[in-house]
Amino acid sequence: MSAEEKQPEAAAQAPAGEVKTETQAADKKEEKAAAPTKIEKGANCPVCNKSMKKKWYYRNNKYYCCKGCWQTDFKKSKTEAEKKPA
């Protein structure tokens, strides 16, 4: 191989600064995937304060005693969100 043939190969390689940023981004993605957030189930429903020992309903990263409590909380948060920007 001549020197002219080797030059395109050297140009195809990324500079060292760009390689580091790509590996750092890959490392951050691996850390996020390796450490998921754990959500703890409370003893009582956040809406009605009933005990959740036997049955529970999980929705939107929260635990509720039933579907009705989830809907109540969802409607409440939705109305608060509508009022907040105004």
C-alpha cells in the first residue's frame, strides 16, 4: 500500500474528542438502564386512605385501592393542570 491509500483510512476515523463523547453517552444510557427507579407501595390509598393489604391498583407510577380512586385522582390532577397556566 502506498501513502495515498492510507490517507482515506485515517480520514475515516473519528477524532479522539468525538469518540469520548459517544462512549460517555453510551455509559450514561447503560447507567439509566441498570438502575431503574423503584416505586414503593404505600400501606394506604393516597385518595381515600383505605388499607391496600389484599388488593391494589397500579397506574401512572402510583398505587390505589381501586380504579375509582385512580380516576378521581386523575380528574383532580387534570383540572389542576388546566388552572395552573391561566
